[in-house]
Amino acid sequence: MIGGGRIQLNGWQQAAVAVGSAVGALLDPRRADLIAALGETTGKHAFERVVERMKKSPEGRVGLSLSLYLPLISCIIHFLGDGRNSSSSLV
């Protein structure tokens, strides 16, 4: 599609795309388009379930509260080095 348009699908259409793309991806795992279609049709529901489960556990709530800081911390550790490699320095 030109312009990155998006087509809204109803539940039955999403299920058909999910099943068809899952079968096609199993038959030929090199088909990235089918894997992407499967992720697009099933990913939102799976993500919502994971977030709900995280909200119910103490560890999950901590993880969700830190989710804004983790990419920043990861960048700082990568930039400064983790202390195990003496060649990583700021100078």
C-alpha cells in the first residue's frame, strides 16, 4: 500500500488472517510477511494480557514502573561500560 494505509478488520477477519498466516509461516518460515501479519493480528491481545498479569504481581508492578528508566540505564551502561572491560573508557 502506498502511504502506509491501514484496513480495519472485524473479529472473524482477524481470526482468518491469524490462522492463514500461522499455517503459511509454519509451512515456510522464510515468509516474513506472514509472520508480520500474525504478529499484527495477535500481538495486541497478547500484550494486553501480559500487562494485566504484570499489574497483578508485585514484581510486575515494579517492572512497569521502571519501564521508562530501563532504556536510559541500558544506554548509560553501554556508554560507560560495565567495568569488566578495561578498554572502555571515556577518555
